[in-house]
Amino acid sequence: MSSPVSDPTGPVPSDPPDESTATAGAGSAGDTAHRSAHLRAAEAAVLRADALIAGYVPGVDILNSCDLYCQEGELVGIIGPNGAGKSTLLKALFGLVRISQGTVRLRGAEVTNQRADVLVRKGIGFVPQTNNVFGALTIAENLEMGVYQEPKRFDERFGFVTELFPRLAERRNQRAGSLSGGERQMLAMGRALMMEPSVLLLDEPSAGLSPAMQDEVFVQTRKINKAGVSVVMVEQNARRCLQICDRGYVLDQGANAYTATGQELIHDPKVTELYLGTLAKA
């Protein structure tokens, strides 16, 4: 049964809400309730971020005490208005944006501000929104680049990736620059999977694609998740994202405005009024 999200302008109960109920910040009381719920639920998470403060320019913060966790095998969606800090959060998790305060942990070990190549080896994959394939290289060569740290694993991982994306095997000698937008996105996701990540970070995977290709990307994302990879996905197609994710976060001004299951967020009137009405619809 879905529970409504508490009004961010109203009182927040002092006791931490049950994890099945969406939580929202409301000044210091809301922050305390949110932090209590986050710390309790994130204890055994495969990936967690605690109170992140980060930005591109010193002294100008995009993330403002932002929390996130992803459990083993979970698909987590992140939505919110433009400029909310969604992509910045993913880049901070992947070591591409400097974190000035807060921590990132992978399976309990701190990985805050570690280099991207180190994080790849430790089990975090990242697919950026743009410039995510090498256009002059073939599909096979792009996948080889994905496993450059452990080249002997190419055959094994190529088999896994092409089972998920059969077209990549069929066109392995085709240059990536000649692929459609949707095919390039599949290749980018496949390359990130070559190092067998525990967690895959996806930044706007459906951006710029036709509605049909958007649907295919969402189906493939769920398929990757079902294959045992935890996924954290930033998406502007908010409704479609919430339809497939296990849990969702609504970011606003660099902080968590709401968090709950995807279905709870879709059906919450306050979230619909404040966010879903202004974001892309499926």
C-alpha cells in the first residue's frame, strides 16, 4: 500500500519514518528524520554516499549534504528538475567532481575522491550522457577498451555483454561512429560492463533518443539489473524511470527532497504536483 509523502512545508515526525514510506526534508526536523532513515537503511548497502558537499568551483557547492544508497541487486532512479545536481552526484560518486565534505563507500570501504580508473577496478562502472563511445573504433575495439585493465578477460566478458546485447556481436567489426544513437548507448553500457562492475552508474541513458529507443534503453537497463548488476540511474524521463526502479530519489537544489519506492513516488500527489508535472513524461 502506498503511503503519501510528508509535506515538505509541514511538520515531520520526530521518529524516523518506515523505509516503505517516502521521506522529505523540512528544515532541521526534516533533516534529522531523513538522516536517521538514511543511516539505518544504508548500513549494508553496496554503494552509499553520506552528506556529500561538492561542486565544480571551490566555494560554489552543487551538492548540499546529499545522501544516497544502493543495495545489492537494486535499481535506483534519480530524478529532479534541471540544475538539481543529478549528474553532479553521479560524477562525484565516480571521482570526476571533487567532494569537499562527506563520504562515498563501496561495500563498506571508503572510496571518496578516488580516481575513476581505480574505481573501475574496484567495481564501479559509469556511462556518461555524451561522448560515451570511441567513434573511430569498431564495436569490438570499444569493448576491448572497456577491459583494458584486464585484457585477458575480454573473451569471457565479451560473451556476457553480447548475450545482453546480441546486436553488438552481430556488428562487432562496425565502427561505432556509424551506429544509431540507441545503438551507441547500448555499446556504451556494454563497455562499462566489461570490467564486471558491482554498480553501474547511468547518466541520462535515454537522452536524445526516439520514444521507441528510449523504451529499449529502459528495458535493457532492467535486464542488466536482473543479470545481477546494481544500477544507479539519473533520468529526465521521470515517470518511465520511476516505473522501472526499485527506489527513487528526487533531488532539488543538491539535496534529497523525497525518497521512496518508484511506485510510491509516482502516485504521491505532492511529488506529482511539484516535480512530475514539470519533467518529461513517458
